[in-house]
Amino acid sequence: MKYAFDLVGISPILSFFYQQQELKEKSLNDVEYLGHHQCKLDTFLSSVETVSQQKNWNIDEVVDSVIGFWVNNSDSIQYWKSRLEDAGRDSLLVARVGDIKSLRTTFESLLNDS
């Protein structure tokens, strides 16, 4: 199975918390959103390792997707790091990780809802 990782935005802590609760209620568990106060590779690696174990994902492949993102997207990483600093201490940098098939299904459902 292939996995994808991406930085998706900045969120106030409470908004992120409520969004996570809504996703759990809707049983959309195939894609995970991770929020952190820092824009560091080690921080996100630690999170995806924990999530991978909970979801029975292939940890090595998920970690590879995060490292691949970090290696190939330095401009994006610098952009989001700056936005996080601008946003202040009450905000989180949000990342999305999931298997490609689940991400595709999620995106298709969003298109069908419109």
C-alpha cells in the first residue's frame, strides 16, 4: 500500500480539536490529521509511527512518505514554518497522512457532495 503525507495548513488549537472530534464521529478513520506546535521532521515522524501502529499501517512505508515529503518540498516546509511562527503559540501546523486509496475516496466524496 502507498501512503501520502502533506502539510495542509495552520489551525487554532481548539478548531483542530473540534475537527478531530467531528472526523471520529463520522468514522472517517482512513486519513489522519496531525497537529503540532513545531515544524520538525522528528515531530511528525513520531506522530506517524504512533498512528501507523494504531491503524495497522506499514510503518516503514508511512515513514518513507514523510521523509520523501521533507526531502522534496523544502519550499513548502519553509512556507508553513513561517506561517506557524506568524500564527503564534495558540496555533498548530496541520499535516495529513493516509493511504493513497483512502485519500482518493475522501476527495471523491467531497466532489460528490458538491
